[in-house]
Amino acid sequence: MRESKTKAQGPVVARLQVNPGGYAFAKRHDGEGTVFIPPKAVGTAIDGDDVEVDCYEVERGFEGAVVAVLERRRTRLTGMIRQAGRAWVLEADDPRILHPVVLHARKPGIVELGQVVVARILDYPTPAQPQMVVRVERVLGPPDTIATEQERILIENDINPEFPDEVLAEAQDVPREVLPGDLEGRVDLRGLEFMTIDPDDARDFDDAVCVELLGDDPVTADARIHIAVADVSHYVRAGSEIDKEASLRGFSTYLPNRAIPMLPEALSSHMCSLVPEADRLAMVATMRVDPAGAVTEERVRAAVIHSRRRLTYGLVADVLDEEQRSKLPDEVQARVRVLRRVADRLRASRLRRGAIELNLPENRIVLDEDDPERIRDIIPSRASKALVRAYNLIEEFMLAANEAVARIALRAKLPLVFRVHDRPDENKLGELAVAAAVLGVRVDPERLRKPRGMQKFLNTVETQHPERAGALNMLLLRAMAQAEYRTENLGHFALASTGYAHFTSPIRRYPDVLVHRVLKAHLRRAGVEAGPEPVPAMPRKRDSTAHAARCSERERISMQAERESRRLYAAAYMRERLGDRFEAVITGLSSAGVFVAIEHPAVDGLVRLGSIEKDERERYALDESGVRMVGDRSGRTLTLGDRVIVEAIEASMQRRKVEFALISRLSS
């Protein structure tokens, strides 16, 4: 029965998200949620369009119809050419493209049938002509190869691995060394013992750390910490071609086999990389940390530094692991241990105020050095406790710098782009509490509305129900709001922080570049070292707001491309493992089936519900908690966190999915 209309809302502007089933959701630009669009009300709009929607309130939210297409955001499609009668058509890869797609020419030219192609959209659907017209731009290659499928992902997400000619031309003029004029208006910190700590395969180093003990006793003495961050804004001037391209990209995108940088290599891998034994320009956040982890005397200055050494997380882990013998000089080992001690202070202080730490798996795809299409393994990225502590050392310093910058901006009322994380939705917390109770953990949803309550809940899970920890961590993640960029400071719920800003990665995040420019403008006003003229102008808040919205959008796109790429490589790897059996844990349930994760290789996949029902000759249905499926005849259950044995039966690179068959239950 169709829901009755209760209240007209008038036209709203929204981004259209089409479902392969024909209906769509329009995400409102004013932040007031989404509008359901029935199939017949989508009209000539396609997925990704900015549209005007007439909407009205119904019992379950808002429903409406597209009345105008304001901007076509898709410009290209990927797919395969085939002949349909006398016409040549493109079978679009994206199932959200529902209109027919035809070639503008009668013949596709040199395109070989069965090859994946990229086609530029020439004409969009209209009421008089409800089809799309495209022209083939280039051939990607045969389907079901990593190279082709990876290119397809980039095109679908509008990520260009190549820089425009005008950007590359501008990058050629970037100096190859620090010039005398670059030192004007900077504090000289080349005498400090800065070090970089990064992964083994890192090619750019956008942060370096240094610590000074302000006393003889390393346990009781205060420490002064310096976090140096590459001064990207010195080389990337607002309005330049490099800046325009960085703003469009928003972020670097990290794929299993390569990185697609936000900035050209002349910047990202050279002048804006804090390489060892070379002078480099930096923005440096300095603060005093007492034994309890309290931070005072925080300030930011434009500086020049000289990194003493490049360390890797593996080298640092060897220093922190008492059972390992480090190859580093004794004085370097001593500095690493002091860095870790100060990081422990910061972390303890952060946890006392209620900061949340979700233990979610992070996987690394190991490729063959000689053949990038050959996948050696898929493993956890942080395999040991010592390696986790090495990563966390740098994370704590970066968190401290980002919070210090936000506090400085809040005191001065600067138009900063903050990194915000709003409180979780009450309804989702209620659902989480119900699900947790089914899994054996009782919690008052009202307590989960505060970071400390959430933290205590996670600690209870880890200590009393470790077998369900992974499942509950995932449920908690789904209940929490998505972090985003805003000029209105909403605080950061997960960090239990009153203010947070991204300052520490301007090579790979455009919001950090924006933050650096605002800080420089503020420092100049205050008469503090802000670097040489011309110092960036203080932006208007409405411009910062527009940048923040675009950065949030581009971050989601980049993250989606990274996720899809990891799924692609997982599917490619599992094609050689079909028929193998693995121990797995149930991580999700839906009407489609049971989602499982195997530990080694670290791969996720789906067990289709139909196959389970066929094998066990009964029907399964989700109960009200949403975390358990119950058989209608035997009462047998499939519950989040259960351990099972599965067999790999299908791996599709085109769909980027792995499917399993359920063999047996280990726990329930």
C-alpha cells in the first residue's frame, strides 16, 4: 500500500544515487537527509547528477520526484561494445546506468569486440531521446585482468592518474633545493634532531618528529615535542595550476600497486618530502608535555629543518621489542625510546578523557617484485605488537599536533576547516544495544552517547567477550557518524576532543593545505614567523565552507576507489584458491546471505543464503536484532562472530567479489 503524502517540502537540490533496481535516493545538499525517488520519478537523470527534487513528507521519511537536472557530473563510462541489430551499443559496467547507451557512429572503428573501452558521453537522456550517446576514447584491454579492472575503478570514481600538461609545466619550475629567500620569516630549527618514521615502501615523508627532555629524569621530566610538517603551501600558491588540480583531486589515492598523488612528483617526492640530510621548509607545531600527558605552551611557526635520519616502522619496532636486537646506533635507539615514552603519556591522557580505539583489521597486499599482476599474499598490515606500538608512536604525535592546531584556531576564531566527528545517532545506538545483548553484552544505549561510555563498552567486549569483539567493533563503526570536514566545529566524538583539524599530511590531503594557509595568515597578523612574502591571505568563511564540502566528497570517492581496488586484488588472488577450505568468522548478515572473513589470506566474502537453505533444507530469516539468522525448522542459528569452515567457490574480478560455500560450524 502506497504511503500517503502528509506535507509538501518544495524543491530541494540534491545529489542522485541510483539503485540498479530502478529507484534512487537524492542526498540533499542542505544536509537534511535523503529523499526516496520511485523508478518512474527518476526521469532522465542518471546516477551522480545534481538534481532539483520536489519532495513531500511521508511516514518513513521523504519521497519525491526529479523535476530538473542541474549538473551532469558523469562524463565517461566504461563497458564493452556489442552489436544490437543495426546499432552498436555500449554495455555499461556500472549497473546504476539504466538508460540505453549507443555509439555516435554506425561502426565502433578499430575497437575489437570483447574489449573493455572508455567512452565519453556526448548526449545525455532527454524526454524526446531517452538514451545516451557516447564516443569511444580508448581501449583498456580484455576484461578480467588486474590492469583493465584497476583502470575501470579509477574511471568510475573520476580519478585521473595523469596530471594535465599545464600542471606538469608549472611543476618544472619548482626549485630543486631550498633557496636563500625561502628562509625569510622562518625560525631556524636545523639544530634539532628531527627524524622521519614511515613504512618501508614510503616515497614521500611529510612529517618529522623531535623530542627534548626538559630535565634529567626521563620519567618525571617534562618534554618539549616538535612535529614538523612539509610546508606545501609555500610551493603551492592559491590559484596556481598545481593548486587548482590539488583542489580537484582532494587526496592522494593509494592502490595496492601504486599511489596516485595529489601533487606532482617534483613536490610530493622531492621539495615537500622531508628527506634526510637536506634542508627542508616546514610548518612546525611545538608543545610541552608533562608526565601526565597534559599539553601546554603550544605554538605553530614557519621553519626550516634538517632531518637527521629516515627510520621505518620495522626499525622502530625492533627498538621497542626487547627480544629483538636493533641495528640502529645507541643514540638513535635512545631517542626512539624517549619518543615512545612521550607518546605513552599522550595516549594515556587521551584514553582518560574517553577516546575510542576501534580494533579493525587492516590488510596489506603483497605483490611480486618482478610481476605486479602476481599477488604473493594478503596479510595483516600490523602483524606484531611491537609494530603496532611503532605505528602508534607517530599517530600519537600527529593527533597531538592536530588538536593543538585546532585549539589555536578556536582561540583566535579562525575560519579553519575542522575535521569533525559528530555524536552517533540515537536510533542506531538503540539498535546496537539490542544487537549487543543478543551477543551476550548488555549496555545502556544512553551511556553510548558519550565517548567514555563507548570506551567502557569496548573494554568490556575485549576482556569478557573477545570472540565477539570483531563483530561488535564493526557494529559500532556502523552506528557512528562519518567523519567529515566542516567550518563549524562539532568536536571529534571518537577522539573525545573538543576540536580537531588535519594539519600533518599536506602532501596527500588538501584540507591540510587549507589549514596551513589559514595558520600563516594568522601568524603574520600576530607578528610570528609565517614564512616569506607573499603570505597567504585569510580566506572568507564561505570559501572555506565550500572547500570543506568538496574535500568531504573527494575523500569518500578516494576511499571507495581504494576499497574497490583491494577487493579486486582479493578476487584475483582467490581465483587460484577456488576449492580451498578456510576457517572464517561471520562479520555480517543480510537478505543476500552471510558475510565472512578468513584470517589468512585476509579476505572477505559472501556465503549466499540460498546455498545454505538448499544444503540444510530449511529457510533462514534475520531475527529482530539483525545479528542472528534462525532456521525455521531446526532453530539452528548463524550469528555475528560465529566461527565457521567455508570453501572458496567463486572469485569475480569484474564484480570484485569472492563467494564461499558454508561447510560446517565451529561455534554458535
